[in-house]
Amino acid sequence: MYFELMASMMCANYGNLEKEVTALEEGGIDSFHIDIMDGRYVPNFAMSLNDMAYIAQATKKPLDVHLMIEHPNNNISIFLEKLRKGDTVYIHPEAEYHPSTTLQKVINAGMVPGIAINPGTSIENVMEMLRIVKKVLVMSVNPGNAGQMFLPYVGKKYTKLLSLKDEMHFEIYWDGACGADKIKEYAPRGVKGFVLGTTLLFGKDASYAETLRNIRALKF
């Protein structure tokens, strides 16, 4: 069974980012997930524009850029000009007055438009956005920090989105507290990809290549 694996780069070792990118790429990661936080939309600061730009030029793998920032439309151009056509940009609809305008800028730049849905955001509130985007990143934890616990009520949100994805032509991605049990349960149901952080990928004794092989060898 094919499913995408994305490395949450906010969990990487910044003492040698080049080595981290190379090891993940050689280990078989599908894409690099870049969390940009402004300390306002979420109570934390994470990766910077320069971190994103460096990874974009250090790998040919796609980037998945998750903008956890207020009013991304104000500054979306500085992110788009440092990315490559085909990279994905997620915004949070609540963070923008007119999210469809921001998503159209992503589309016009040749990027893949996506939205990220917080645990407390209902699908009904983003229903029209589902007609625009190609990817939906479902937060199974409250955004802003790594290493949080899975919020069980989010499971119903996945069920609802899975019932809509074929009709509305989007793919669903998992972000937060992603363990092997979640992949085994949700990949067969139609979740396309999983963001891997400290639960499965980073801070382990095994190499990235070994860890990724083990994940892909999961029995369904």
C-alpha cells in the first residue's frame, strides 16, 4: 500500500541541517514538511524563511510548507518566490480575512494549494475551501509544538473528510502525534500521507533509512 511520508523539519538537528536533509533524502523520505510559526497565530516560533529557502535548494524532493502565521496574504509572495513549482503551501483559513484570495496566489505561482484544519475547526467552516484546495492537512494535535498527545475526537473529522475527498477532489494528510498505529488504521482508509516527527522519526537510535523502511513495511 502506497502512502507518503513527510519529515517534520522543525524536529531536525539544526547543528547540521545539510546532513539531516541528505540522510532523510537518501533514506527515502517523500517530502520535507516546513512549519513556519510567527508567535502570534500559534504561541511559538519555529522555522524561518531562510530555513525553508535553504532546504528548497538542498533537495529535489518536494516541500510542504505549513504557514502558521496571521494574515499570510500580506507576505505570501516572499515565500512563493523561494519555492519551486509543485511545492505545497498550506494556510489556516481562520488566519486570513479572505483565504480564497491567498490560495489563488498559491495556485497562480504554480504551487499546490492546501489548507490546515485545527482540532477545534469544524469541516463546515471550511467547506467552500475544500472546492479550491488539492490537499487538506488535518491537525490531530493543537498546532504550535512538537511532542503533543493525539486528540481522539479528531478521528471523526478524518471520517467526514474521507467521505468528501473523491467528490471534491482533494487528498488528506495527517499532522501531529503520528505513530505506527495511526498509519496502520488510516492509510487503508484513504489518508494519503503522514507528517513524521518525534513520535516515529526523529530522536531515535535507528537511522532514518532504517526507520522509514520499517514504516513502509508495516502490515495492514
